[in-house]
Amino acid sequence: NKTSLTLLGLGAMGTALAHSWLAAGHPLTVWNRTAARAEPLAAKGATVTATAAEAVAANGLVVVCLLDDASTAEVLAGTDLAGRDLVDLTTGTPAEARTRAEWARSRGARFLSGGIMAVPPMIGAPGAGAYVLYSGSSALFDAHHDTLAVPAGTEYVGADPGSAALHDVALLSAMYGMLAGAAHAFALIRGEDVEPKRFAGLLAGWLTAMTASVHGTAERLVSGDYTGNVVSNLAMQVAGTATLLRTAEEQGVSPELLLPYVGLMKRRLADGHGDEDTTGVIDLLTSRRPSA
Ligand code: NDP
């Protein structure tokens, strides 16, 4: 007896989610603005409705996976959410999720916000490492956990509806920092006697090894002591970055991806924190926010 549910939005991600629920035997009702995208799912047994309102009326559990919060507002505007369990997997900001939660509550729905940490091919593929961050109604999460766990793993991060989006965006932001570093590295070796594929293996291994440092950063943030167990102190690291910048210059590579971070390290050093590691950079980034 698998829970039946409704899914609004059949883009790349929504379609992957739909296939995973159908494959697991969940009765599924779907709606998409462009109706043609629902046809392959109808062939696999999904019920297709002409309007979003009909799809919402069909089931107690309603999952939304649309482009952005504005499209979610537009699609849900004409639907009756009273008594519904609304799970919003659309990527948005923490404030958007909080506002959407309040909006859903005022219409009589329980609300759960989700942040999908996966690309569509990872959905419904056990062992691919896909998971969804959830925050908001824990009662909704508990009631529908088995259904929500079908497409990907689940990670409930708290009652604040904005928390999933905050986690999602923090993880994505870190990813872009990593991708920026990789772009600079490939720019340095380009046109040189370096085999890019072999280099990629070295790069992936190095980045993987260095990610362990985030645990030390967390420990320092929690203890407030940025000088304990420091392996590479800031004074040494700033000196080292001069070599990085000279090498970029020698190679004719723009330093524009490196400069912002190096600039923050230098500022922290100039403030007299040469015996710390790089944790103090976080203080500079959050200096306008009142400390908790
Ligand atoms: P797509 O661009 O493939 O699909 C967008 C979906 O939103 C389509 O169903 C589209 O309908 C619908 N849509 C857009 N605007 C409106 C509107 N004004 N009214 C009604 N429907 C609208 O995006 P994805 O499926 O890839 O992404 C969906 C969500 O999942 C996004 O929030 C994205 O950030 C998130 N996500 C995606 C990942 C990915 O790798 N793809 C990874 C993690 C999260 P139509 O078919 O009619 O155009």
C-alpha cells in the first residue's frame, strides 16, 4: 500500500522524481505547464491532470519542483491547499522558504521545504549519494518519510523552514569556490607539457585530502580559539600565496579568482592574527552581522 502523491513540475528534476516514485509503485498524479512533458509519464501509469488545482485536489501529499519561487507562487495561486501536506523542492533562498511556509500555513497546509543535493541522473539510483535536505514541519516529514526517501536520501535539518535552503546554498557556494580553484589550476597548466587527464586525477585527490580541514575549522569556530592545533599558520600561508600570484604572472594567467581570498587572508594578517589558520577570514566576511 504505497502512498499516493501529486507532483507539480516536470522539468529535468521533476521528471526524474516522477520516474522514481512510479518505479517504486506509488500512485502518482502529475501536472506540468507544458502538457507534452507529462506524456511519457502517463505511459508509465501516472495520472495527468489539465490544471494544477485538479492535481492538488487529487492527493494529500503534494510535491512541487518548479524553476523558482516565483513560478511556485504562480502555479499554486489557484489551488486549494487546505489539509494538504506541501513539500516544496524548488530551489530558493532561506527567506523565500520562510515566506512560502507562512503562506502555506495561512492556507491550511503543513509545509516542508527541500533542497535537492543531486543532479537528475542521481535520482532513484541507490548508492549515487543523492539526498534532499528538508526543513519545516517535522510532523509532515515523519508522516511521509518513506515516500520522500524513494528518490534520494533524506536529511532533516530543523523546524526553521529556511534551514534546508540555507544548507543547500552554503554547500553550493562552497562548491563554486572549489570549482573556481580548479579553473585557476587548469589555466596554469594549459598549453604546458602537462597531460590534463593525469593532472585531473592529482587535482581530485588533492582537493579530497584538503576537504578534511573543514572539521578543524568547525572546531575552531565552536571553541572560539583560532590558534589551537594550527598546522599551517596564516603568516606562512600569506607568504606562500605570493608564490601563487607570481606563478600566475609568469604563466600569463589572470589572478582574478585567487585575489579575493588572498586579500582577506592579508587583511586578517595585518590585523595581527599571523598565528591563526584561515578561520579568521570568516570573521571578516561576517563582520557586519551582529554576533550570536
Ligand atoms: P527545468 O528548467 O528542467 O524545469 C523547470 C520546470 O518549471 C518545468 O516544469 C517548467 O514548466 C516549470 N516552470 C517554470 N516556470 C514556470 C511558470 N511560470 N509556471 C509554471 N511552470 C513553470 O528545471 P529542473 O527540473 O532541472 O529544476 C527544478 C528545480 O529543481 C529548480 O528549482 C532547480 O534549482 C532544482 N534542482 C535542479 C537540479 C538539476 O540539476 N536539474 C539540481 C538540484 C536542484 P515547462 O515544462 O512548462 O517549461
